[in-house]
Amino acid sequence: MRGVSSLAVGMILALLAGFVSAVGIAAPASAATADYTVEITSTSTVPIYDAFTYTVTVAADTASGPSTGTVLTAQLPVGLEFSGVPTGGDSPVASAAWDPATRTVVFTLKDLTEPLTSFVFGVNQVGNTVKDANTVYDTTISGSPSEGGAVPADSATTAVTGNFTYSSGKTQSTVTGSNNRDVTYYFNMSTPDWAPSTTETFTTWGQRFVDQLPAGAVVTGTSTGLGTWVISGSSATGQTATWTRDQAAYGPTAGYLSGTGVDVWITVHYPAAVFPDGSRPPVNTVQSSVRDYSGNWHDIAPSSAQGPAMIGGSTKGVFVSKTANTAGAETETAGDGYFLRGYRVKASYLNSLDSDLLDTMVVTDGSTGGNVEYFEHLDIYRLVLDYNATLRAASVPVQLQYTTTADSSWQTMPGSFTSSALLEVLVQTTGSVGYENSTGFSADATINLPEGVQLNGWRIVLSPGGSDAAIPSGSEVTVTPGYIPLFASYVDGSTSSTPLVNTASVDGSLIGGAALPGATDTASTTFVDRVAIVTTVDAPATLPVGGTAVYTARIQNMNPTHDYTDGVMRVVLPEGVFYDTTVGATPVATTVYGTDIPVPTVGNGLTVTTETVTDAAGVAHQVVVFSFDELPSMRPLGEPSGTKPSPTGFDYNVPVTVVAQAYDPANTTAPVQSFAYTDDPRFASVPMDWYYAFFGNDSYDFDANRTRIAVWNDSSEVITAGGLLIGKLTRADAGDAWAVDAVVASPGTAEWQVYVSNVLPNPVTDLVVFDRLPFVNDGRGSAFDVAIAAAIAGAPAGSTVEYSANATAADNGTWSADPTGATSFRLSVPSLATGEDFTLVVPSTVPAGLAYADAATNNVTATGIYNAVDRSFESNPARITVEGHPDFTVVKKTNGVYYDTAPGATVASGSAVTWTYEVTNTGDTPLDAITVADSFQAGDGSTGSLTPTTTVAGALLPGEVRTFTAQGVAVPGQYHNTATVTATAVDASGELLGQQPDTAADESWYVAGEVGLDVVKQTNGEDVDSAPGLVLTPGTDATWTYVVTNTGTLPLSEIVVTDVDGDDNLVFSKTIDALAPGESVTLSATGTSVEGQYHNTVTVTAANPVAGGEISAADDSYYYGAVPGFEVSKKVATSSEGPWSEKVVVDSGGDVFWQITITNTGNTTLTDVNVSDPTVGEIPAVAQILPGESTVIIVEQTNVREGYVNTVRVSATDEFGTDIGEQEDTAAVEVTADGLAITGFAGAGAAVGIAAILLLGGLAMIRRRQRVLS
């Protein structure tokens, strides 16, 4: 991206000059800042908006030891900002601090150990509107004082270059219905080169139009507000009209100088005495120029216009003209969804007969009569009202009225407006955002429409009130509606291949009430189908070699009424830049700006894959492919939407890895492109269009149907820390493209590419490149070993290649020239000169038996001598991943039975048929997007297809089964259908894998007629088709009855009845000799019920008397062998924590705790467990106790004064309603007083009474304090 971020930040060049003596080295000196000099250089010129770099070189005296404490300060001029410098790896810069207030960068250097050190830092140009060809950047750099007190400094000068590529425009207009002698000329200016990533155009600080008029012409009016007109000379010799706008910035921009196109104008009168009737005014040519920031004017291309032929005569009336576009054409072709279309209606009042003034004028373009269909193809979003000089001077009140699809009556837009100034009106759905100030438009008023409602008619009422100012002769109003064309009617979806006619009208009444004859005019528009999809890609400012970066790619469907399927966006990355699959693409936002449209994520409506293309120069580029299931309208008709702020579409962060191959010292700019289109078959023959700047040639032939598709370009600057660049790539074999990630087979092969490039200013000598291929526990996350398969290719001349099976570094292990069994290699190069590079290809083997997604990572290291100093280097990592083996099967059943040959199932004609399709993932990868299509040929000769469905969504994991179903009605005769299943293999994040499964198919048949067979199986007289079934006591008899019925009208013979249990053990077998139509036979079998869940299936088969083969039926039955039971235990203690026993002794008046434990000893769940213990009061029932579980109830009893034995009784039923019976248990408490046990009281009556009182009191206490613990 240019102009806002660094383009070439931080190429570190470790320039190591001089040599260190190999012998006789003196003892190191103490650390100090040695004497040094500093030099700063840069490009002599730089195009406006481009980022650029400065190179800083430090020459230091390091002979006696490192130079420490060096700090450099760069003073940037106004107009530049610091963008960065690498500080890691081999960079000599430890840190950098940028102060935008003072525009200084402070570089703190690492210890300088070499006599010559250099680094590069990047800058962006900012505040570019105030620059021109006179702009020069003077940047200085100074250093901290050396040990000797010297303060080194230097400066660099860079001149800014650019152009003033502006275009002028001139149009003319005459008052509708006039004699054409008064011509208004409109002037404008535009920037042809405005794209932010490519423009080299300076901003203008003055604009000028000079219009030389012919002798006899008279300037009668000029515009005011945007600039100033000066009229010089005389009409007799020819006037000169000069318009100047000074000290005001314009450009470069996509918008015009006059956003409305009517801000700059003059009106010229051509008298009949000089310009006779029937002639046209001379061609009027304007000379245009622009001023730079320094005050110098630059001529730009002139522009011309010529008024229509002048006519004679007098007139009195209202007049109207309608054009199909803003250029004045009476016909127009408008593409579906196109941006910024407009038509124009002009209405005037002229009176050359008398002095009558007009009281009211009404200009109407409504959705009535022949206009109805026209308005159904317009999504109106702007209305611009402009007035000529006469009408502006009159300043009459103006009303804008409109109709909608929800209300056909005229509604008046709120507000007070006059004809004294331009009126810009925005029309939008309530809730929309950002349209008020879009390109070339600034809304003065807004019409907010409810959702689902469209504006379908408008009218302008001038001077509506009886006491309003009068409308003078020569007045003209121009209405320009802006709209998005719709190929299909928003009312009924109809289209038209012929032009649709629109008629505008004007009516007026004079002061005094007399009505003038109205007038109409028409224009026609043909609405054509177009695909309005666009894309943009935003590149990062820099791409650091060996690092990562992020692009932002966007696709937008700008058509208000069309949703597209199968949308595609392809991002073509620069050479040496690769999609980072470990991070993956992610949405920038969850919804599209201004709407509630969700942005798809990977695996949820979006698939992301990669591929490789080769450009015209033969360079390979990786392509990130975004495939969308649906691409909905992002400015949907009648719904809220947004414009301007990002993200306004489906925006994604695209993470990338940058390797050494991306860096070219001769050209560090790395271009990126995004392409977008749709594979929706409904639009295969429809061209793409929206706004010209967003489209270009399909240079890689991505779209099979079009040569012109949506395209966007941007670029980054590749930066590097300098030194020896080493890049590592991989691929499965020679037929694949190189990348940082590759998918390989097991067993299989993998190839590794090692790219080495010397971008240092001097040669690297004694270069040794070492590569230890991946192995388990290698510290790089490798899951398997990789071995060299053969000799490497690409070694430069004069180098030596050696191999080892045991080396872990270049300087250990056993080496030879034989690659057999090797796991490492080293390449020795005596010298690699500046600018030289080489590329190695290393073949390797991948072992067998690896699992899907197992991975191995490899990188390369190197050592060498540069300027007599040992240096080390390292490549980026590259990874291979074991491919998956996606596979699946489908088993198709008809009415629950699998048939592998005809005739299949025998069914009655007209009966319901159910097909099930069991899709099993038999591979080792997840499967997604599973679809089942079932084509059939029926017995009556008809053909067609079924669409099986499932209620389950998401990926189908390995080993899982998913069932689809379809229903139909049996057709007489033999029926055959074939199910075909497709699926896509994805990874755990939902991204599409390179390996994809084949389709799977299965067939099924049925024959419909008068043949049928059925079996109903009962267990102990009941038909139980699902678990758990009947509840039986293990050991009791289980009796199965099988009612076999011939449901057809033809006899059946040799009907075999077989019943097997869930373990395929035979339960019963019997052959029925014959069954007449409608006849049933009941068979039975008896067995002994077993404990737990039991399931058996009876299958009956018989010869098919209609089509041969067999027919069959099946039925399941279930029972549950229930063994309910429980135990109850009662204990007592003096503490809620125990210890618990069958008896305790307490003092009179003491407290005791009763523990009741209920244990489910059976295999059924206990329900309604009732606990009865009258002595301690009411205990709530226990709702449920699962098999093997226990519930413990603890009851506290206070103030016990008499010993007694306490008995608890528990009863329960199980989940099947079986009454299990009652269990009881006892515990006792003994009470003592002064060592004597108390078991009763003296006097029966008194004892009973006291006991009753105590018992009642005890019960009350129990109710308050009992606790149930489980």
C-alpha cells in the first residue's frame, strides 16, 4: 500500500569492511565509543505518495575492540514520518524511538564489532497535499560524541516528483423551449489517475478556466460560491471570462471538482443581429490550468462545447425536456446494479409576448400510466434540484413531493427550501448509514423510507403558495434523480428486452389563475442483466523476509435484488509469499457494515483452498481461493445498508508467510491482486459490471464464462534484515508447486527447495549450507523421520556436496559423497559473490504407516565468512503434512431392508415407500457438504430424481454414520433408483483438503403390484418395537408370536421365518409352506427370559411370484429382564457424623441421630421410595434411586428421655411400576438417669401422658430439624 505506510522498511546490510589479524591480537580494550563517521544516503528522487528508505552507514575504529554506546539521531523534514527499521537478527540496531512532535528518530546501536556497519530505515510521505515539484526532503543524521569528542553528522536530499494529470470538462445547456440564444456553459475538472496505490499526481492549489467568447456574444450571468469569475473585454471585440479558485486544494480524487457538475457556469447570450436564426453558436473552447502549492500554474488539456441551432419567434408557456442520462441522450442502456446512474428532467417558463409572471409551476415524474413499469426498475437514492440564474435570483419557495410503493398519495418532504441554492436529497431505507456524504454528494435533506418501501414518483412544486414570489420568464429547474438500475422488476420480477419509456410533465398557472397548457417529454432506458460483484485487496506496507504479514481481501455483491450462489474470490499473492494455513483466513467483522448479513466463516458457507498460477513472465504465484456457497446482496433493496467504512462486504484477514524468494534487490515492490466472480449457473452468460475502476481482464482465466471480471491491485515493499538470504520451500513431487506447506503421501516422497542469495555488498566465503532433515523429537515439532532419497540437484559450480546418516551439525558426524541412507547434507561453497544465488532441490522419502495430519518441519542453517568475520544464517521453516485418505460408503435401504438386486422390495401400488441412505465415513478425514441425489426409473416408464435429506448438520467425522431419508409413493411395476453421494474432505477447521473422496453410489429396487409380505412379532402378546420393551422377571418364560401375513393378492410359498437375537444367535426358525392372499399364520417360540436388555429380530422371506427373487419383511421386539430390589439399614448415633451403631446410650434429655440407608440392589431404577418411621415423624418420599446407588437419611431427635427400639419401614416401586415390597430395620436408644436405664415411668396414666407429650414434642422437633443426605 502506497502513501500511508512504509514501502521498503528496514533492509539491513551488514557491511563488514576490513580484516582482523589472525595472530598477535592484543588484549581487548575496555568498552568505549570509538571514533567513527556516519553517512546517510537515499534515492535522489521519489514519486509523490511513495514510501522510500534511507541507508545509514557507520565507519568505526573497532581494531582494538567493540565500539559501544553509539546513538544516532535522524532529523526528518516536514512531510515525512518514520515507518520502521528491523531490530532483530543481524540488524545492528538495538532499538529505535520515533518522536512525531519533533520528527526525530533515535537509533540505539548494538556494540559495533566491524569497521563498517550499515542499516536501512523506512519513511512514509505524509501531508502530501502541500507538495509539488519544488518539494525537497533534507534529512540529517548526527551521532553521539565519540571517545575523542567528535560528533559525526551527514545529510541526504531527495526531490519529490509527480505530475498534474488533470482533465477539464465543458458542457452546455439551453433553457428548455427557448430560442437557444442563451447558452449556459458548465465547467468541471477531474483526476484520471486517482487510485491510491498508483497515483503520482500532485494536489492542485488553484484551478482556472479561461473562456474566450466570440465578438457579439454577451455574458449575462455567472456562478458564485465555488470560485470567482472575472469578465474582461467588450462584447464588440469578444469578452474573456476567467474563473479562478485559488488557495483551495483539489485532487487527486475519484470525485469531480464540482460534485454536482453545475457549480461552475456562465450564461452567454448570442444576439440575433450577430448570430442569425438557424446557425449554431461557435464552438466554445475553454483553456484550463491548475496551480501547484508553490504558486506555479500548469496548463491542462482544453475542452469544448457548442450550443444548439438558434431559432426565431416568440413564445409563452411552460416547457419540459427529459433525457435518459445526464449527458443529454434520449436513450440509455443501464446495467443491473450499476453504480451512479442518473437521468435528467428540465422544466422552464418562457414568455416573450407580454409581462405575465407565473404563479406556480409543477414538474412531475410519477409512477402512473406508462411510467409504472419504468419505476419498477429503479432504486432511487438521490434527487438533485438545481436552478438557473433567473430562478435562483427569484428565490421562490420549493416543495419536493413523492409517492412510494406503500402510499400512492403525494407526500411532502419536510423542510423549508427555496430556488436560491442547489438542493441535494438523499433517499434511503431507515437505518442505513454512510450515504449522507458519499462521493461528490452532500445531503441537504433525507427521505427515510420504511423497510420494503420504494420511492416510485416525484414532483417539484415551485412557488406553491398564493402569496409566494412569482416565477419570472426564463426560469428553469433541473431535476437529476440518481438511481441503481434493476434488471428485474422489484414488484413481480419481470424483465424487458425492449426500452422502457418514461414521461415527465410540467404544468403552470399565471398570476390571476389562468392555466397554461401543460407539456410532456419522454426518454427510454433499456435495462440489461449484469453481475455486480466487486473486490478489493489491501496490502500491508511491508513484507518482511522470514516473517509474517496480513492482507485484507474483500468481495462485495452490490446488486440490490440478486443473491448469487458459488461466489469466488481469488487472491494472487506475490512471488515468495504463501498463505499461512496454520493461522487461516478469518473475517474482519461478523456482519456486513450497515446490515445484519453474517460474514461466512471457514466450514460455514466458506471454503478456502490454495492453488498456483504462472504469470506472463513465467513466475509462479500462490493463489488463495475463497469459495462462497452464497453471496447475498450487500445493499439489499428495501433494507438498511451502509457505505464507506470498511468492512462493507465479506472482508477477510489473509495471513501469509514471506520467504527469501520474495526479495529482489533490483525491485522490492511486491504486487498483489484480487479477482472476483460467480460460478452461479443462472448467470453464466451475464457480463460483470458496476463501476469501471473495479474491473479488468481475467489475466489468469479464472472465470470460465467471462474475460472481464472484478479485479483490484495493491502492492507492498519487501524488506529484509540483509545478509545471506535463505529460503526453504517444499512440495510432494515435481508435479506440484513449491510452498511453505505441502501435503505428502505415506509412504511417499517430499522435495525440499533451498534458495540462497547473497544481497551483501561483498562476497561470502567458506559458505557451508547444512540441512538436517526432520526427525522425531528434533525440536521442530516433527512427528516422523525423513531421509534423503537421492543426490541433491542445483549445487553451484565449484561447490562440494556431502551426505551423512549421523550428523547433527555441519561439523560432526561421518560424511561421504554417497546419499544412500543419509539424513543430512552439507554444501560447501568457496565463495558466493554479491548478487549471486543458487537453488537446491533435495529429494526425500516419507515413511509408511503415518497417520493423517502427522507433520514434519525442516529449516536450513548456514555459516560463512564475511569481511573476515564468521557469520551464521538460517532459513524459514517449511512443513510437510501427511495427506488424508478421505473415503465413504453409502448403504441404501428400501423400507428398512437392503436389496442388492432386482426386484428388491415388494410393495403395494400407491403405498408409501421410504428410502434410507446410510453414509459412513470410512476414511481418516472429516467430511463436509454431503449431498445425496437419487435418480429413478419407475415401472410406468417415468424418470426423475429424489432429494434425500437429513436433520443432522456439520462435519461427518471418521467412523461416523449419517442417515438421509426420502419418501415416495409406489408406482406399479419394477422400480429402480440409484443414489449418488458426494462429499468434500476438510480439515479440523473446515478448510478444504487437497485430497478429495470419490463419489459413492448404491442401488435399490422395488416391485409394486399384488404381492406383499408382512410379519408382526409380539413378546408375551405385546408388539414392542423399541427398547426397553416388556418388563420380565429373569428366568420366567418369554413367548414370541410371529404373525406372518400375505398382504398381496398372489399366493406365496416357502416362507422362511427366522428369529435371531442381538448376537445373531438363532432363536426360532420355521418354514411356512404356503400363504394365500390375505392369509396369516401365527407361529410361536418360547424361551427363558434373561437379565437386562434383550432384542431379537424376526425376518421372513419368500419367493417373489411377480418378478422372481425374494421378498422379505422384518420386525423387532424387545424385553427387559428386570431384577428389582433394595435393602434398608437403620443405625443410631449421638452425632450427625457418627459413629453409627445399632444401639446407643444417652443421658436423659440428650439428642440422638437416626441414619436410614436405602440401597438399590437391583437393575431397575427405584421410584416413589416411601419411608415410614412413626417414632421420628414423617419423612419425605425419595423420588428416585438408580441401580447400585444409595440414599442416606439422617434424622435428629432431641430431648430423649426414654429408651426405645425404633423400626423403619421402606417400600418402593421401580421404573416399570413394579411394587417391590417393603423392607424394615431397627435400631435402639437407651436412656440413663444417674446411671439407671429409663424404660418407662411410674404410673401408667402419667407415663402415657408424658410419653405422648414427649413424643408430640419430639415429632415437632423432628419435622423442624430432620435432614436427608444422599
